Amino acid sequence: MASRATGGGAKQRLMSEMAALQKEKWVNIDTENTNLFHWRLALMVVNPDSAFNGGYFKAEMFFTEEYPYQPPKFRFNSKIIHPNIYPDGQLCISILHNPGEDLMSGEAASERWSPLQGVESVLRSVLLLLDDPEINSPANVDASVMYRDYREDYNEKAREAVERSRNDIPDGFVMPETFEQAPPQKIEDDASFWAESDDDFDFGGSDTGDEDDEMQDFEEDGGEQDPSDDDES
């Protein structure tokens, strides 16, 4: 069986994903941060039908050397009142849950993290969740009730969050007006997908040659970080 991606393999995967996302207009990644296992970014909501349209929401992602076999962690740094966002900015979203079916929660394996997922699929899922909250299993009960019973009040809170977030737009940065490509629809369960061999998920590899030169700029500053250990804002 193929070895799991660790250390250099995780770095290579993250470098590739970061390079691809830098071409997208709906996400802004802080490339000055040299720790590949801790991303600082901003998500932009470009949907005229969204209560959060026009928002520039700052966030962080945390990865381990087991990535992509284990999911990243995600939290918003911008204050957002939403049924599935905890007060500390972390999310209640299936794609960030460990791989495999969970009989206790009722989540199917296809709803949860898998090594075929990536940063882009997480971020697009977060954007979808902003507009389509899961109110039956809320992280913020008050926001869930407000969304269900007092929608105009909820929309007003969303507009306030958007206005606050726009203070974080960097000088000279141009907000996009439309998505070049719409976020994907929710994927239906595919039994054949889960029959794939773990051999297909080997993202490891040698860290020699030109790739070493590239990764010198991305040495992690202290290894794996966790939201609770991060003192930076």
C-alpha cells in the first residue's frame, strides 16, 4: 500500500494548491506568510442574491503533515453571525470532519473529508454554507432561530458583517463583481468513488531538485499550529 503523505509530500500538495488558488479572484491568500501549514486568507462573496454579497471575510486555515489524509481546520477571523459559525469563528461543516461514515451524527462518508478533497473544495463549500445554512444542527442556536423566524433581522446582521469586513480590504485591491465559475453543486454520493484504492491517494514524493529551491521560501515557522496556539490576528 502506498505510504501516506507526510512532511515534504504535504508541502508539495499545499504549494500546488496555493499556486492554483492565486489565480482565482474570489479568494485572496496572504503569500507573505511563510508557513505552509498556516494560511491567512480572505473569502469574497460575489452573489447578488446572497445576504453576505460584497463581503471580504478574513479567515485562517491550519494543516498538519498528514494532509491530505486528514482535513484542515478553518476559522473566520471576521465576525459573522450565522447558524453554522461558532463564536470563535470555527465552522460546523461536514467537509472538515474526519474521513469515514459517522453513525452518531448520521453523516455519510461522501459528506465528510476525503483525500480527493482540497483547499478549493473546502472554501467553495464554506461559501455555499454562508448562503444555505444547516439550521437543524446549528453551531449558533440564536442565529439559527433568527434565520428561520426573523429573516429580515438576520439579513440586517449579515449586511452589518459585510460593512465591517470591507474595512479589511487592502489598499488598491479590486473586489471582483462576478464569479468566473460558479461554485459547484453539492456532490451526490457515488459508491464507486469509495471503492477506490488508497494507492490512488499517494501525494508524496521526493523533495529534491527544483522543488527544494521553491520550498526554501516556505519553511514552517514552528511546525503545526492550532487556532488555540496562534497569537497573531
